[in-house]
Amino acid sequence: MDKSISGFSKLLKSEKIDWLMQHYLSNSKSAKRTITQYWNTDKKLQQLHDEFIENTITNYYLPLGVAPNFLINNKLYAIPMAIEESSVVAAASKAAKFWLSRGGFKTEVISTTKIGQVHFSYNGAAEDLKIYFKTIKSKFFEDAKPLTKNMEKRGGGILDIELRDKTEAIDGYYQLHATFETLDAMGANFINSCLEQFAKTLKREAENALEGNLTIIMSILSNYVPDCIVRAEVSCKVDQLVESNSNAEEFAKKFIQAVAIAEVEPYRAVTHNKGIMNGIDAVVLATGNDFRAVEAGIHAYASKDGRYSSLTHASIENGVFKFWIEIPLALGTVGGLTKLHPLVSLALDLLGKPNSKELMQIVAVAGLAQNFAALKSLTTTGIQEGHMKMHLMNILNQFNASENEKKQIISHFKTHIVTHSAVVEKLETLRVVSN
Ligand code: HMG
């Protein structure tokens, strides 16, 4: 059977599903049921979701959880998190509660500059191009005025445009490297529109002024934003670090060693940072931001010194334990899905309608809290104890446990270590007894 198709995009949603049923899903009734059971009964809401992307057949749910008790710069937040992995929300909540009684999180936005580039080639003399750029630089700003005037009214816009000679890397390769302030917008559309205008201006003016051949290759923003940086930090006296009678100093030292290992060992750094991204991605997703852009930018930043390294750092000085994160984050609280997706709107309301700077701080805190919880578990009980405790419900659902079975098993594992096999064994025992 030919499984390719031309014109799929033009079919109705029902026709797309029928085609998939025939060609890929063996006309299985359960597949059709799965697809349709996730449709929203509110037709307008369903249409909104259908139109977010292309070729939509159904909705893909993720749970939206909330981690309360985050004290950030003396203000309390309940942070919304959209994520599929168990124990992440619990870990964030636990870290928030821990730091609530130790002064909370302190944060600071260090910079907010975003970047975009027009990549082009030129086969004439570099010196001519440099002189030419200087003479037409003001035209870039003038020609982009219709695009920038509203952003300028709000206090943002184009900050600067530089000509960069990259011919050492690739023969004839140059860039217009532009910097922008986009305020509460993530800025992708604004930046890309400006860049495409710069490219037109560059090409138009070059025709008469330059001897060599100038070819525009592409114009696009960069998701690497090392000048759009936020910092979050927690600190307390070392002896306040543990709750019970365990040894605070020993815990602090081990914690610092765990961070130091992630600073020098890329295999560990990747997992360490993955734990940080558990928190960051979940808030970025819940607030309708582009988590792929955030991921790409943050991982590039983790490699900025030539080796992939930890995004968090820790120290003990004069008996004070300090733990902090510094990351690049380009986020928006206007535009995109922020007004369009009802749950994004709700998530932003829950956070008190933050502006983009506030959201940067909240997201950085979520990453730091997540890392604190993971490292606390890793260096004390090990990760499995807490993670599996939270994962228990997934195992029970996998084996279709009844409500009664769930109740008995959850009670049993309050005093026993959760492992996949121990849960299955307990379930089998219960089922044998009840038969
Ligand atoms: P615990 O001490 O067993 O929890 O920790 P507890 O039952 O004593 O409760 C203490 C608090 O934890 C609660 O306070 C909640 O804040 C939170 P309360 O609400 O009672 O006032 N909490 C919960 N919140 C919501 N729902 C729950 C819940 N249970 C506790 N059901 C916990 C259990 C899982 C929190 C702890 O073991 C932990 O933080 N573990 C770390 C888990 C983690 O990092 N998970 C991420 C997945 S693993 C991974 O991907 C990353 C990793 O590889 C990264 C790395 O290597 O660095 C680890």
C-alpha cells in the first residue's frame, strides 16, 4: 500500500484521520477512540487548539501542576508547572518549602539584550564593505521605523547594528549582527521582521555602491542570548541547612562537591543540567513560552567556556552556604500564546501577571529549586527513594489497579521502599487473596 500522500494538508480533519486509520492504524477502533476522546466538547475551544498548529488530529494532554511556597524577593508565588515526569513538582515544592523558612530566593535580572543576524556573502574588498556599511548604517534604522515605532514608544527597539567580518571562518562570509530590546515580548517576530528589512536595505543600497557581488543568505534571530541573563540565589548559615539531627556541615560539603563534579565533568553536567531543565521547561511550557529556544540557548551558555559545565554553583564562605544559578532566558509575557491559550493565561494570572523580567526570575528559581532538591536527594537518600515514591501511581495505573488496591498499596509503601518489582509483587499478592 502506498503510504505517501499529496494534499494531506488540504483534507478536513475527519478525512485526515480516516486516511491515517486506513494507511497507518489498521482501522483500529481503539485508535479512533483514543483520537476522539481527547477532543474538547466545547467546539470553539477545540477549534482554537486545532488552529494552533497544522494537521491537528487531537489534543495531547500534559498535567499542569502547582508548586506552592516559593518566596522570591520576599513575595510568595505558587508556580504552575506543565510536565509529564513524576516527582518534579514534588521536588520543586519541597525545595520551596525548605527555603521559605530560610529567607527564600533572591533574584536579579542582569541584562535583557536579544540578538539577530543577517548572514550574507560578499566577494569584493572587505575594506569597501566596511566603509559602505558606515555610510548606510542610519538607513537600516530609518527603513525599519514602521516596524519599530510601537516598540520604541514602549521603550524598546533596535539597540545597535554591527558589521562582522567572518571571512576567516568561511570565505566571503559577513554578518549584520544586531541587538534588540524587546521588553515584555519574547521578540522573535519583531526581530525577524527587522532583520528581513535590514537585508532588503543592505541589498538595495549595495547595488549602486559596491563593486563586488553581495548575496543575502538568511536573516534570523539567535536563540543564544548571553546578554539576556538572570541570576537566582539561596543562602543560609551552614548549620541551618538540615532539618533533623543529621550533620549539616557534612551535607553542605557533599553538596558542594556534587556541584563541583558537575562543573568539571560533562557526563555529570548534562544530567545535572537536565534536572535543572525539569523545573525550567515546566514553567516555560506552562506560561506558553518556547521551551526549545530556551533549551538551546541555555545549553549553549553551559558550554560558553569551551566545555559543557554546570549551570549552578555553590560555595561556603564564613560559615554561609550559598547556591546560585545564572542563565540566559528570552521569555515573553505578551504576544504568542499568552492571551490565546486559556491555560497559559491562567498560569500567568496565578503568577500575578508578571512582566518578562519577573518571569525570567521565577523560571530561574524553578531551575535552582529543582537542582537543590535533586542534589539533596542524590547526596543523602539517593534519587530512587523519593522518585519511586512519586512514581508509584504510574506503576499502579500501568497494571489497572482498582481504587481499593491503590489505597492498600499506597498505605503499604509508606513504610517500604518502592521498586517496580515490589509494587507488582504486592499487587499480585492482593489479587490472589481477593480471589
Ligand atoms: P519526601 O521528603 O519524601 O517528601 O520527598 P515528604 O512526604 O516528607 O513531603 C515534604 C514536602 O515535599 C511536601 O510538603 C511537599 O512540598 C513536597 P507538604 O506539601 O506536605 O507541606 N511533596 C509533594 N508535593 C506534591 N505532591 C506530593 C509530594 N510529596 C512531597 N506527592 C521528594 C519526596 C520526591 C519531594 C524528594 O525525594 C525529592 O525532592 N526528590 C528529588 C526528585 C527529583 O529530583 N525528581 C526529578 C526527576 S529525577 C531527574 O530527572 C533529575 C536528576 O537526574 C537530576 C540530577 O541527577 O541532578 C535526579
